[in-house]
Amino acid sequence: MTKADLVERIANSTGLTKKDTAMAVDHLIKAVKDALREGRHIEIRGFGTFKVKQRKSRTARNPRTGEPVQLPPRKVAVFKVSKELKDRISENGLSGS
Amino acid sequence: MATITKQDLVDRISDQLSCRKLDTRKIMQRFLEEITEELAKRNRLEFREFGVFEIKYRAPRKARNPQTGDTVDVPAREVVLFKPGRKLKELAERTVSKNGRHENGSTSLTG
């Protein structure tokens, strides 16, 4: 499922044009990025929260050689799933069982 | 006031586009619902340059209650995973932290 597929569906159900929908979706993603860049959290109720988290430096190992490598501290974008979304997923049960 | 909500996003997007707020809100609502539905169907969603949402299976495991040391059975479950894309990873590295300081690199603005 890609953005284009989503846009098509949203346009179909809202009755808005694909062009406008695509633009709004692009701007939505951009708005999330911009807010992250500003160092803000983006909390979308019922869906989840995006934020940038600081990761401490740590010693990892090269899995091939077993050699220790020092990883520098870094920042990563994380998404924390809301309880509602979690519940929606678990309602549907395990797909493998 | 570091947190941005859905309403803030709607405002920002509507300002950038000449779109009515009502439409923006409708699109955003549908967008989130579609993503949720797709995830519920175990489909993976890919947004180029932003990231991927997918469902990952977690095997059952035995954990320990750190307070009592008791063994607890954690059942198998499925979790929603977001994997940031290349562009988002780069962006995160460049983010200014809350106190307005770059934590890595030499561009510290303390003073």
C-alpha cells in the first residue's frame, strides 16, 4: 500500500479531487516533518505520537568479526502507538493463528 | 507547548494550502482511518522518504517481574512498528533539542 493508493481511497470516500487530496496528504506529512525538525512532539489522538529521541552512545559489535565498535550518540525519529490503535490491532487477533 | 496536536496540523496545512479547514480535517481523518484499517488487515504502508508502518509479530516469551523476580508468561502479540525512512533519519539527526541546543557536534549554543 503506497501513498498513491491511499490518496485514491481518501478521494473516493470524501468526494474531493485526487489532486487536492494528494496535496493535503503531502502537506500533512511535511507538517509532521517540520514539527519534528522544530523539536516538537506531534500527538495525534487515537493514532500515536511522533517525536525525536536522543539515543546514548553505546558499544556495539560487528556481527561478522565480533569486533567492538563505539557508536556515537544519535537522534532518531520514533513513533509511539496510541492505546486505541494498539487495541484496534489486537481486536483483529493474531493473523498467524 | 512543545506538543503539536491534530488541530495544529490542520491549521498549518490549511494555511499553506488554500484549502478549507473542513476539507483538510476530513482528509486527515480519512487518512488516519485508512492507515488504521490497513494495519488491522496486516498490510504494510510505505510513505517514501518518511517511513513505513507495519505489523510485526512478537513471539511469546517468559519475562520476569523485576520487583519480585517472579516469572511471567508474556503471550505472543503483534505490534505496530514505524520505521523512519532515509530522509526522516537525516532530519532527526539535525533536530534541535528542546533546550535549543545541538547535542551532538560542535554547534552548541549554550551560554
